[in-house]
Amino acid sequence: MKKWEASYVAGIIDGEGSITLTRMHEKENRRPCITIASTDKELLIYIQSITGGTIKRIIIQISIKIHILYI
């Protein structure tokens, strides 16, 4: 990863992301998890091409509005 790409990804995480310690199974040690939530799938695909990881599609309904979010 180039320095400018690392800076760009850091800015996206700072603005739209979160860093947490997650445990997938009860007896497992915690591990860092970086999540970026966005409606811009192309942005997440670009970040995935640099860093790896997975993209999940989440549908959230608030009142009568349906929101599609990519994580």
C-alpha cells in the first residue's frame, strides 16, 4: 500500500468507520475489527482492493423508509 493510499483509508475510517475489539466465539481472545459503513459500494470495493476484507449488504427499515447499507 502506498503512503497516500494509507492516508486515504485512514481518513475514511476516521470519518465513516469504527475500530472495535471483537470476539467471534466465547472462548476466543478479542481481536481488532475495523468497520466502515457506507452507501457508496464503489468506495468500499476500492478500499477492499487495497486492504482485503469482506463487504456485507445490510437492509435497515426505519419507519417507512428502507436504507441499504454496505459494511
